Amino acid sequence: MKRKMAALVLGNAEYPAGGELENPVNDALDISEKLKSYDFEVILGTDCSKAAMEKKLKEFGDLLKTHDVGMFFFRRSWYAN
């Protein structure tokens, strides 16, 4: 029996108080594509606001109700002024 797998992948690089950093978004895009190649149903968010992140988390929670496996990946850069 094939398991239904879901993933929430978030990568935040853009911050109002500081510049934009590329690696978190690139990492999120890369891992999202890799997970899709393993038949994960992927919810991807990049540079999400708090409201957008909460919406993605709710969507992921709903998806987990019908899937056997769930994975959460969150990548952000540490930016210090």
C-alpha cells in the first residue's frame, strides 16, 4: 500500500528591517522539488507574512487529516542589524 505523504515547506528571506537573503527561498524551492519527486504533496510558502504563514499551516493541518505522513520544513536566515 502506498502512503499518502504531505509536506509544508517554508522559506523566509525577506525582512522589513533588513535586506533580502536568497538562500532560504532557494533551499525551500529545492527541497520542495525533491519532495515532489518522492510523491509528497507539497504546500510551499516563500517570504510569507504572519497571516500567510498561518493560512499555510491551516492548509497543512487539513491535509494531514487525509495523509499518512507529514513533514514540516522551515528555513530562515538569521539577520542581525
